[in-house]
Amino acid sequence: MFKFVHTADVHLDSPLKSLSLRDPEAGEVIANATRQSFSGIIDLCLEEGADALLIAGDLYDGDMNSVKTAGFFAAEMRRLNEGGVQVFIVKGNHDAESKVTRHLVLPENVHIFSARGETVDLQNYGIAIHGLSFKNISAPDSLLPMYPAPMAERINIGLLHTSLAGYAEHDSYSPCSVQNLIDFGYDYWALGHIHKRTVHHQSAPVIVMPGIPQGRSIKESGPKSVTIGFVHDNGQIDIEERPVQVAQFERIEVDVSGLSDMRDLVECLDIALGEAVPRIECGLLVARLNLVGSTPLAPRLERDLDLVLEEARQAAARAGKAFVELVELDVSNESQGRQSTLPIDELASLMKVDELQATKEHLRQILDPLTSKLPLEVRNALAPSGTIEGEMLNEWARRGMQKVIARLVIDDRESQ
């Protein structure tokens, strides 16, 4: 039997920038998450007695120029070499940007496929492994026609970095359809590029997109893993999913309906996080809490969101192996929707009018100069076009309105 581990989109040493910006201490704790996860993949290969590790692109993260990252990778490859594990790699769009790795000296067990399309014949196993690396950072056309034909009397495995027919959150790279892959004649397609795990075809051929092995933000929430493949002597290929992440991002909804005291909120946070920690498949839960429901606490939650976040982080510390990166609010006051002639309620009604174009334009004039002073990665995340507009501007205006009303409500209560 031939056993292999299939991964992709490692994005080695990719910094968790959004978390680091929100909380430097937490960012430091899991700054090496991608590196630790990759070491876990190496450990898995050795523990399972794998014959090969397949990396289907984006091993590195963009224009990787860190000699330390390259040295770390080389050291891990030497561990596999000592364990008798061969490594097969195709370069993806991010790898094509890296300059340091072009001169990296790797042990003899590592084979990086060229941009011409190659086949490695593992005669002792009856396995042929095919691959083709990205030459440039873009590949708008299918690379499939450049792949070698299947070898006769071999189990054929292909490594391909592709966006397939396209995904909304991913740019198009080497597009092709699942049917194209089925028709090509290989027995297993080891894909990469899409960060969500998907088994596109279960047998003859098996087609697997393993997903990213370590999430890097709340957008990559949920358990992450690699795929182990077992090629039996009769040619049948079975697969298993194995978790390898060291930190798991999760959105957690916390119902605060009817709560009227902050002590009740703390208890609610303790319960929510205490229940969430045992459900994760790795060492650390990184949670984003969404407080929902109708509660008299709504104005205070809006006004004192920083305090709520600190209470949530204390609850996470009590739960153990957890950290709260952000608290979002989707709460309302229990009196909302009732007829009211109170000045604050009338003001809130006026501020909710969406047609206040002059107000939006004034906000844009304030925000655009501030946006230009932000770090590049933050600026691109907030305003790729260079200006705050559309739904983001509406959302920020809504949140600002809520905070103003919340402060007025609390001040009114405290003055009575």
C-alpha cells in the first residue's frame, strides 16, 4: 500500500494581521500558528509512516523574503528525508512571487515540479505523480492541457493549483471543471488554492481540495485539516481527514435577550465560552462573539463595548484555551418599536433615515483622509478602491448613530 498526505495553501509564516492589530498579545501568542501547523503536518507524516507528502501550491505567502522562513522549511524537509518520506510540490500563485526560495537548497527527497509539466515514476509503488508549477503569479487559462498523459500500469496522481470553475472569494487561477479532471484519466487529483475543504469526487478518480490547514482570520473559521490517502494494492484509493490546526477561529452567537444586569451578561458569556471550548478540535479557540436579542442592556452595551470585550476576554480566560478577538452587537432595546414621543426616541427615528445623503457625504470627507493614513494592509481591507463607500459607509453611520443614542439614553437614566 502507498500512503500519502495531501495539503495545500499552507501560507507559511503568514501573519495574522487583523488579530495582531486588535490585540498585540494575542497576535504574538498565535503569530507562529501556520509554522506550528506545518510542523504538525510533518509529525503526522512520520507518525503515519507516509510514503509521500503532496503540497499543491501556495506553500509560502506572497512575496516571501524571509531567510528564516526558508530555513525553517528546509529543516522540516530534512526531518522527512530522515524518515524516508518523499515530498512533491507544485508552486501556486503565491509561491511564484517568492524570490528567496528560488535559491533554497533542499534535501534530495524534495521534488518541485517545473512550469513545463513533469512526471515522477515511483516504480516500486506502481505510482506516477504528475505536476506543473505556476511560472507567473497569474494563470488566467487552464493548465490542464500541459499535464502529461496518464502512465499505463500506474496509479496516476496529479497535483494542480486551480480555482476550478471559480469561487466568489477567490480569484480565477488555472480554471477547469471537475468533469475536465474526471475525463483526464488520473486516479487522484491533489488540488490546491481554495481554502475550504471539499471532496469533489469520491472515486475513479478521487478529487480533493484539502483546504487551508490553519485558518488565519475569522473568514477562515471552523476546523482545518489535511487529507491522508491510502492507495491499496488493487488500485482503490481511500481518504481520511485529519485536523492539524493549532488555533481555530469560530463565530459564536450569544443570546442576551431579557438580560437586565451586567452580572447576568458575564454569566451568559461564561456559559457560551465554556460550552464552545470542548467542541473545537485543536488547542486554542479564537472566538468572535455576536451578542443578539432584545435587552434593556442594549444602550449600555453600545456605549461600553470596550468593557464588554474585556469581560468577554476574562470569560475566555476562565474557560481556558480560548481568546475573544472581537465582540459584535446585534441587540435592541425592549421598548424599540413602541410608539414614543420621548425626544431621544424621536432623534433616533430621524437619524435612521437612509436618505441623509448630505450626512453620508460629510462622513466620507472625514473618513477618506483618515483612511489614507492607515497601514497598507488595513487600508486595502477597509477600502480597496481608496474611499469608504456603499454598504460599509452605511454600516459605519448606523453604528455611529447607535453609539450616540446609547450615550444619550444612559446619561438620561443616570441623571434621573
